[in-house]
Amino acid sequence: MAGVVVVGAGHAAGALAVALRDGGYADPIALIGDEPHPPYERPPLSKGLLRGTDAFEGALVRPREWYSEAGVALHLGRRAVAVDPAGGTVQLDGGDRLDFTNLVFATGLTPLRLGIPGAGLPGIHVLRTWADCQAIAAAAAPGGRVVVVGAGLVGLEVAATLRVGGSTVTVLEAAPRPLARVLPALVADHVAGLHRARGVDLRCDASVAAFVGDGRLRSVVLTSGQALPADLAIVAIGSAPNDRLARAAGLEVRDGIVVDAGCRASLPSIHAIGDVARHRSARFDREWRLESWHNAQEQAATCARTILGVAQPRAKVPTFWTDQYDTTVQFAGLTNATTEAELQGDPATGAFSVLCRLGGELVGVVGVNRPKDVRQARIAIEAGSSPSQNSHDRKQP
């Protein structure tokens, strides 16, 4: 009997299976994933799992036994190699075929790597999977010299975790400041200050020319010619969506699988969710592909409602967060450096927020250890209103 087949077995896939069963879906559900583990959440990989303070079981969307009890088939350590949309089948490596009435792509991302000399040396890592996390944790040591390439969310979280663990950490960022794609300059500079205050050598406008070693990594050479001694390097320069199989199946693909507000792709009975899905935001009138825990959870619920034929609620404003040292930064909506930033509170206290506006309209909020501010502003953004400005607020360029 055909049912829902999900290509991918990460967080979004697991959340979809849960939402379908919770919604009363009784037909078969099958998840196909190339890792040996049931679906798990990825944010802990750069924090508690890397520190060794959290158990992997705590990151699971549901315990392994839930899937068998709920009648959800897990095809783990397997890959989907072909999709026949007209015939309603997915072919797996090894030749097995699964029939579907609804197919969902939840194929996620592949970390980008540097195409420079020495990039294949042992000691150079990326972070996407539990296996990646275990490899980095095993290679890191107190006093060890670590170079993190890329000062985005993942790179800075890894840097913070390893620095707390006693490593000597250098972070290299090619842009003029860290987190420029996602946060206003005021907040990005504050986060940079957190790292530097804890002894991280955070360098901006710094690019890597080569990795050098004698059978394993020994140094990272910058385009300036400077060589940084290194025992371990983590490359965190972004990721690319795993949309090749969808493209081969004839779906519309544009830096991700293009979907509508109900997560429907361009062919009937085919959907996409999570990091790989590109959709248009009606609230902000722009197309984007979101890589976050919140988006995986929300799109899983949306896709389940589509398959179940249930009405959709109003879309929520996308939300993100990062934990670094003793600081939690939450942000929602449009928050990058192109917005006008309106400060609330005093950054010197370590707790403040920033309202982000475009043409006077509130479009985003960032809270540094101020979760209440983020909740209130997010509600206002979703309603199309604006919280009143505190008399102590001041605008930042």
C-alpha cells in the first residue's frame, strides 16, 4: 500500500512523521536517510553534544522505538537514487522501490568546502552530522590550536564551545564583520566582542590560501602569506541545498526546491520541507530558503496539514537563535545589516534588543539575553503593528 515517502531522515522528516500521525494519518509512512540514526535535531551538534555535556538521545526527534510503534518505516543508511513522479515510485540504492501517494523531499544541506591546496588533509573538518561532531570532539584537546574558517552561526558556536573546552581558537572571516548576513552591525560587533573577551583571535577580512601539513594538518596559510599553526581546522563557510535528485525528477529548483505556502513543489503530490525548501514569504514579499530549527518544525507541520487536507493558519515570522558562552541571541524576521537598527537597552549590561525597520516598518527584532522583547516584537511583526519606542532607545546606523 502506498503512502507518504520522505526522502531524508533529519529533523524536518521526523517532525513530519510525528505531525502526520498526530493528525490521524493512517497510511504507511517511510523515511529514507543516509545516516544510521533516526531523525535528530542539529543545533546541539555545535554546543552540548560537542562539549560532551549532552547525550545524543536527547537530540532525537523521537526515540527509535517510536517509529516502529507508530508504523513509520525507517530506511537508514540508504539513499534514494531516482524518483519517478508519474509512476509514483522512489528507487533506493540496491534497487528497492517504494511506492508513494505523496512524496516529500527533506534532503537538507551539504556543507561547502574550500577548493584550495591541502583541503583534503586529515585534521580538517566540517560540521553537519553526529559523526562530524564526534570526529571534531575526538580531535579537539585542551591547549590544542584550532582554526575555524567562517564566522557565521555554526563557526562561532563551535569556536565558543572549543574555547570553553580549553582550546586555543582563531576564527577567520572573509567579510568585514562576523554574522553580517543575519544580524545588524551593532549585534554582530557585540558577539565579536564576546569572543575576543574570552581570548578568541577573531580576524575579519581574512581569507585562507592553503592548508599545509605532512600527512595531517600543521598550519593554515592566509592570502596575506601568514601561516597559523593548527592542529585542527573546522570549515564553516555555509552549505548548499541537496536538490539534485529533485532537479533530475523535473521539479522546479532554484538554490533549493521551490514550494508554495503549503510546501507543495511544482509537480502534483510532491512537497519539500526544511533547509532544502525555497518559498516566498507573503509577509515580507520575498523568496528565501531558511536554515533553522524553527523552519524545519513549522514546515513539517505545514506539509502535514497539506497532506491531511487541513486548513493552514497564518504563517509565523521565522525565528532563529544562537547560544555562545553565557549569551543567547534570538532573532526573528528580517534582521540583517540592510535594516535600520533601533536599540533598546544598554549593550554594556549584556542584555539588550534591537528593532529592525525598513522604511519605518518593523520587520525584525534581535534580542541579546532579552527573550521577552523578541516575543513581543514578533507578535507585532506578525500583526503588522509596531511596539512603542522606549524613551531611552536610540537609533544606530
